[in-house]
Amino acid sequence: MGDFAEAVRERVRRAREAVAAAHEAGDVYAVTEAREELDDALRMARDLGVDPGAGPEDEHEDPR
């Protein structure tokens, strides 16, 4: 699962960057869209048993 797991981690990384950029820009709509993508990417990682790496949003979520 090496390449696939890395692709999932990359999706999470890009989504985290998009959330941060949207926050920095003060764009509420973009934050909402980016957050939804991040939630989907984290859900996929969890469902597939891929460790997405630690991030600020993981502090309030059950990693299982």
C-alpha cells in the first residue's frame, strides 16, 4: 500500500494547506470548502488505516 498510502497522505497535506491559506485570506467560503475536503481526506485515511500524520484538526478527532 506504499504508493497509495503516500497519495492519501499527500491529499491530506494539500487539504491542510488549503485550509490554512483560506484562513489566512479571510475567505469564509474557501475555509468551508477546504475544511470539507480535509474532512473527506482524513476520513478516507482513517477508513483505509493510513496514518495521515498529526495536524491541529486531529486534536479533537478520534484517530480510529
